[in-house]
Amino acid sequence: MLSPGKIGRTKILMSYSLDNLSFYYLPKKPIIKNLHLELERGCSYVLLGTNGSGKTTFLRILNGLLKPVFGSIRLNDTDLHSYKRSKIAQLVSFVPQNYTVHFPFTVYETVLMGRYPYKANFSDYSQKDHQTTLSILEKTGLSELAYKKITEISGGEKQRVALARSLCQQTPILLLDEPFSNLDIHYSLFFIRLFKDLVQKGSLVVTSVHDLIMAPLLADKVLFFEPQGISLYTDKEKAFQPEILKRVFKVNIHFPHLDDGKQWFSSINAMTNNQPSPSSHVVNQHEGLSKF
């Protein structure tokens, strides 16, 4: 258990360091208590636990939206809350649950907003911002929806737009709260593969997941949120053993073919090869833009 124990430090550059961190909304009802934890770059952490166990709260703490009641959180060896929000947005992207946009922006405009942290005050988006947006739209299969209003597309399409906007921020850290909840299996597997590729290039990805089929595919390490504290499992095969899942979720679950995710990833490769290509007509309409 990480609470109150402490993980040994290594020589690896740590992105986050949480020291004796506690948080609660109501006194005497701690959500997180005396947590010592380090989250390193080049790793994918999956958060698992029942509803209300603190996963979303934890992600909001990592994003600086909530401040610990006790203890500290450091990002790249600097107190997280000493950063300006604009700087955090250049380091950390956050995709919340139930992503909603109430104004009729186009899909293109919405994804382009991921470049906002890099935009100088009162200036237009740069050519590089537009090129990055076009590239992300193409990579995520959203080019054909570029001119559609985000208020007129499906829930699954909105979720893809939210993930595309996060990717457009090009941050070394991604915090994802139930990112696959509205996606069909094809796009769930596609984004898992994409996030794993980012991790291999040095990104830190922290994801809250409810789908226990998807969790082993994305996880390098697993954090279980339980009433008695938060447990870190560095070996994901051990994390998904029936006795541990029964303790956390109070149900009997068994993964007979986990096999370190290899069988699942063969499916991912097959499906991503069939990823729908974007419309060249839509892309060409954006070529040469200096502003939207």
C-alpha cells in the first residue's frame, strides 16, 4: 500500500512527486490520505476503483485544479501550484469525463483550441498551429467532420474530438478521465495504441478506466483506489489476478488469456491498419491558412 508507505526514489526523472498528500471535501472523510507517490515519464498508469473512490479527484489534483489539504505535489521538481495555469497547459493536457461544448464551434475550431496555450495574447493562431491541427485531425480520422458543428455530432464523435484536442496540445503529460466511455471498440483500440506509442516516446499517461477489458491493454502500472488507501502494482499481470479484483470490485473476475496483452495488441494492429483515411478534399480546404 502507498498509504502511508513510500516508494523508493530512482535516478529516473520523475514528472510528479506527491509527498504525504491528503485531500478531502468534508473533514473526517478523506478521499486521499498520506499518499507518497512518484509518477515517471515513459509510463502509462491506469487508475481503477469503484465509483466515488477518488480517481477523478486524483486527476484533478495532478492537473492543479484541486489543491491538497495537506502535503505537497511537485511537477518536474517544482511545486505544482507555483506554475501559472498557462504553463501547466503547456505541460499537462486533461480530458474530463462527459466532455461538452455548449457553443456551436466546428470540429476544426475545437481541436485548434488545443493550441491556445502557445498563442501570444491578442494574436491569431500561427501557421504551425493550423498545420498541427490538420495533422491531428487526419491522424484521428476526424478530417471529414472538420466543418461540422460540435453540437451536431454524436457522443462518440465528441469524445474523439476531445482526445484530438488533447493531442493537439502536444504536452508531455496526458491525464484522461474515462476517455473510452463513448467510443466503439475500433476507436478505443486505436487510441490505446496511440497513447502507448506516446509513452514509448517518453510521455506520461494517467488514465481512469472502468472497462476491465481495456485496462490491461493500456496499463504499464496500475493504481487501485480503495477505502483503505491507494495501492500501486508495477506488475500488471499481478494487478489483474482474481483475488485482487474481487477485493476491489467485490465480484469474481478472471482473465484467462491476459498474456501481457500480446493477443490483444495483435488485434489493435489489424484494426489500426484499417483506420478510415481523412478526406483529402477537406484537408485541402485548410491548406495555406494563416488563421481560421
